[in-house]
Amino acid sequence: MDFSGSHILSIDQFNRSDIEKLFSVADSLEPYSSKIKVTRVLEGAILGSMFFEPSTRTRISFGASFNLLGGNVREITEVGSSSLAKGESLIDTAKVLSGYSDIIVMRHPDEGSVQKFAEASRVPVVNGGDGANEHPSQALLDLYTIEKELSQNKKSIDGLRIALVGDLKYGRAVHSLCKILSLYSDITIKLISPEALKLPVKLAEQLTKANIEVIETENLEEGISEVDIIYVTRIQEERFKDKKDAIKYKGLMTLNQSIYTANCEPNTVIMHPLPRDSRNDANELDSDLYENPNLAIFRQADNGVVVRMALFALVLGVENQINKFSKPVNWKINRDL
């Protein structure tokens, strides 16, 4: 893929060499994401951040990533704060806001909406999540995390054994992750969900065509045994037509330390795209896992910054100019507390 000037809308755009290139740039940017150095390579550039659904990590990390490259961010955080509430079309909004921005990140509740917006935009658009469809940057940071966590045990993504747990029907992060894992070999995926929340048939067929071994079960304890990664997702309550239907699935797939100890290999890594639902009736990852060194959810969230920095650098064509505009930071803070 020619990253420069491209929209980033789907994992389908990527092959393994694209991912390797992205991860190489991300590795080179770690001194900047960890605040050892700063760069102003995107000084004067403007990111249009358009989030029409609630978001914490994705919205803030995209904004922070752009700021860390020296750019500025302008945000819309809900439909009601934009002219869409007055009846303006996505196409008109795209044509206008792409005149104010150099790149746009968009999240929208409707599947295909970001694609439609991108078709009318005059600048690159990055999909920050479109309904239950896809979340490509999440899949990229998840894979980056998987690679780093596996490397600690001298393993690689080829040969990965992973359990996907929870709402596999509506979880767009899971959908994009399945697509990206289809590019690798000797993969085993255990799909653990209630029958009504199974992975969409189209995605399951894509995994099979990619020669991925797929094992489906509704039993959490059975599913999380003999895997390298457990990837847990919350029940996507906002995707249900009747929110009351979501209640019966909450808490069915709760992972805690005792279940982990009884069923998992010692180095099994725990991941979650976050937010995790910590309410008593859900609690898919129990707080007693905080002390488990294999709980990678916060390392995973941190990786979102450097991966999104790499996306911006590649799409805006500055990946080879980063160091030219860098200098040491003027402050110091301990983030290891």
C-alpha cells in the first residue's frame, strides 16, 4: 500500500509488508511517544477529530499522537455540536471540514458512514470506528501489542493461539483483529461467546479460507486453556436494538484470577480493547487481575499512541523527517508509578 495520502478505512487495505512497515515506523517513534524526545515535524498541520460516538482512548490517543508530532487538533465530539444536527449531509460536512484540516479521524455509529465521508473528503480520512463494522487502528495496535508480548516468551504471531471472548457479533475491534490475523500462518482462534453473539458468518468463513483453525465454544474455562492470548470484549450494549436484551449476556464471560490460574498457561497474556465494563452485573475482567503481570490492557492502550503516530507519519509522508525536527524534552515525569 502507498500510505502517503491514503484513507485508512479497513484492515482489508493491509498486507503483511504494510504492517511490517508501520510497525517499524512505530518502533522508531517510541522515544517520542515515551516523551524522551519531541518532534515538530507536523507543525502547522491540523487534525479534524470527528467523534459522533462516545470515546476516551481512541479520541484522546489520536489527538495526543498528532500533538506529539507537532500538529494541532480541532474536535467535534457529538452530532449535537455540529451542523449535522441541522440536517447537513455527511457529504457537505466532508467537503467543508476537509478544507479546514490536513487529515481527519472519524467515528460514526453507522456502518459504511466513514467510507461515504471519505469519498467526499479532500484530505485523508482515518476510520476511528464505524458502527459494528470495523476499527482498523485498534486492530493494528492490538497486533503490535501481541507481537511485543509474544516476543517476551520468544514467540511470534505465526503460530499464535488466541481466545476471543465476549460479544463477537457486534465487537468491531474483534472483527478487524480477525481480518488482520488472516494474514498470518498456523493460527488457532478460539471463539468464546453466547450463541446469539457469535462471530458473523462472513468473518468466520474468511478465517476458514485463510486456513486458520477455528474452535467455537460457549464454555469460558474450556476456551481459555492452551492459548497464548486471551482477548476479552465487553457486551456492546449500544448496538442492541433493545438495550434490555443486552442485560442477559452481561457477566456470562467474567474472567478473574481464580479462573485464570485454574485454566491458563503461566504466561497467557490478557488483552481487552477497553473500556471494560466494571459494573457488578458485567465485570468481564475482575479487578483481582490487577496484580497479574500478564494483564496487558494498559500496555495495549499505551501502544495505541505510537501506532497512531506511525499512521499519521506515513499517511502525511513525514516518516523520514521525524529526527530532523526533534529535540530533547524540557521536563521529566515518572509514569511507572
